[in-house]
Amino acid sequence: MRQRHPPGLYFLFLTEMWERFGFYCMEAVFVLYMKNSNIEFLCNNYSRIYGLYLAGVYFTPFVGGLLADWWLGYPLAIALGAISFGAGYWLLSWEPAVCFAAGLACIIIGNGLFKPNISTMVGKLYPRGDPRIDSAFTIFYMGINVGALAAPITAAIIETLYGKPIGYRYAFAVAGCGMVLSLAIFLASRRWIVAAASEDTEDAAGETEAVPAATPGMSRRKLALIVFFVINIVFWMAFKQKGNTLSTWAQDRTELQPPVWLASGLAATRLDGVLLNKEGQMAAPLFAAINPLFVILFSPLLVWVWNTLRALRLDVPTPAKLVLGFALTAGAFAIMWQVAAGTSPTERVTPLALVACYAVLTLGELCLSPIGLSLVTKLAPEKTRAVWMGMFFVSISVGGLLAGEVRQYVADWPYAVFFMLLTVASAFAMILMLAAYPVIATALRPAPANSNE
């Protein structure tokens, strides 16, 4: 009989959903806000600032994991992170440069306290080896993307109603409101969540007395995680272009006039007034909703596929999912490479190019990001699981930094050449993951019954 997921998973789902609403509402307009800013420094350095922001926002989870493990505990760290997040978004909504800098600092600190610890608490709801963990993280990841879907749509509506750049600042304020809801849900559901974390911590403490500090099996697990983290950098360098290069492509190279059937449908439902501007065009942030929409649509499908294959005893190993993820990422940017290469630099192209790219990229994301989170919970030592979760986010940090720095360095390159670079880099990462397959597969094998591991 299939076991149900614990109630705590769904409360964490809602908490993360509203937190991601704020995060992606800000991200949907962040680069566009800087590109259209009255501050010259922001206009000239938006890719670099975006990369540095990503580096900070994903590096601090390593420190946040340490603080939660050794001092604050997971619930308090999450609550403090939510407060810092909200303050950061509201500071961004003020135009002075000092508010911009202070706001980014608060967001970076907030993500460090919030992100690794809520992911760790999902893992702590299940005993080690529980087969439900992969599907739990996929469900949790779908919750992330419900918020991520609503965020750019909201940002696009705000831009349509108020114009730019003032609409971008209002979008930052709305992101702060999302964090208030996230914090309220988390505090209201502590009885279902905190108990699980406390029980797991007590069990882990008991195990520590009986388990040696280091064993060959544990060393293999740590090596497998480090190898995965290094290769994972390349994926995030490519994937985070969705908030940078793909965002500017939507604004500069995509036909924003909706097709007749879509314009008619929006008019019939009276949504044209909020989704189309006075010229009858869609706002560029609206395209940021494509990725989370596909995550929501594809997540249940992938869960069904993995579960069906498992029932047929054709279970797809975790390393194979990771290899597939890199192959799909390479395929996604190959689509954009061919579209850009086949059109002139000033020509606007059909939105279907971005839709196709995001469809393939999303499948790659679902084979890498939630499965990567699950891999950490499977292989990391119990007592320092949050630290290893933080290291996972450090790999995203480095990838995010490269996403901005590489694009800034080759800012004069045509889109076609840059998309070719992303395609080749992702294909190379796939080859590296194939080479690392035995390392990760060996680490995932259960320890022998007579082992002390």
C-alpha cells in the first residue's frame, strides 16, 4: 500500500510557494529595471550585477546551513530569512542607489537563512532510504514553481498598468507582500513541521554516538556529492540565463504583438487591459512565466513516469536522470542557437522559439534540480545535512556568477554565438556527468548489512 506524504510537506510547499513568488517577482524585472534605470552604472553593468547578485544569493545558504545546524535551528533561521527577504524587496522599491544596494544585501542574507533550511526540513520529514523522497522533492519543487508562475504574470500586469520603470519598483513592493504571506503560513504550521525536525535531530544525535566519525562508505558519498557539485555549476551557468540573456531576448528580439487568436481571447475575457499595453503588446516579464508553467505541467508527468518505471522494475537511476538533464539543457540552447543564427540581428522572431526552448530546458531542470536536492538528502551525513545542502547552493552561486560574468565579458557577441557557447558547455557537462556516473552510482548503493556505516 502506497504511503501518503506527511502534512508538513504541504505546509512547506505553501511557505516556499509564497517565498518563491517574491523571489521571482523581483527576478522577472530585475535585469530590465537595471537596463532601463536612470542610474548609469546600473545600465552599463546589469549583467555583472546580476551575476554578483546570484553569486551572493546562492552562496549565503552555505553559511545559513551552518548557522541553523550549530546555533539557530531550522525554524528560527527560516523565520529570520523571511523577514530579511521582505525588507530587501521593500528597499528595492525605493529609487536611491543606497536603497538598491541595501535591498540586495537583505535579499542575499534572507536567502542564506531561508533556502537551505526549508529544503533540509523537507528531507527531515522522511527516514533515510524512504522511496518517497524523490517524489516529495518533485512535489516541493512544483510548489516553488506555482509561486514562480504567478510572479512574472503579476510583474507583467504591474508593468502594463504603471509603465516602466515605475512599474518595476511596484513589482518589488509586491514581492515583499509575498514574503509576509510566506512567513505567516510558516509560523501558523510550526506544530506539523518543527516536530519532524526535532525528532530527526534527536535520532541523528543518537546515531552519532554509535557511528564512527568517518567510514569508507561515507567518504564515497562525500566524494560523489563534491563531484556532482562541480559539474552542477555548468548547468546553473546556462540555466540562469533565463533571467538575463533570455529576458533581454524577450524584450529585444521577440515579437511582442500577440497573434490574432490570443489577442481575441484576451479581449473576450477582458484580460487585454491588464496583459497588453496601450500599443497592444505583451510585457517582456510575461515570458518569464513560461518556465514555471512547464514545471507545473511536467512535474506530475515525470513523477508518474518515474513511479511507473519503478513499478515495472525499470527504475531510472539517479545518475542517469542527471545525465539526461544535461543533454536536455544542451538541446534547449541549441534551439535558440539555430533560431538566432537563422535570423538577422534586428529581426523579431516568433515567441514560439522561447516556448520551445523553455519546454526542453524545463525538462532538463526537472532532471537536475529536484533530483540534485534529493541526492544531497540521500548521501549527506545526518548531522551536517544542512551544510551539504548549503554546498549545493554554493555550486549554484558559482554558476550564477558565471552566468553574469560570462555574458558581461562577451556582451558584444551576437546572440547566436553566445547560445552556441551555452550549447557546447552543457554538452561538455553531460560528458563529465557520464564519466562521473560510476562514482555517484557506487555511493548510492546501500551499505552491506554487516557494515558499520
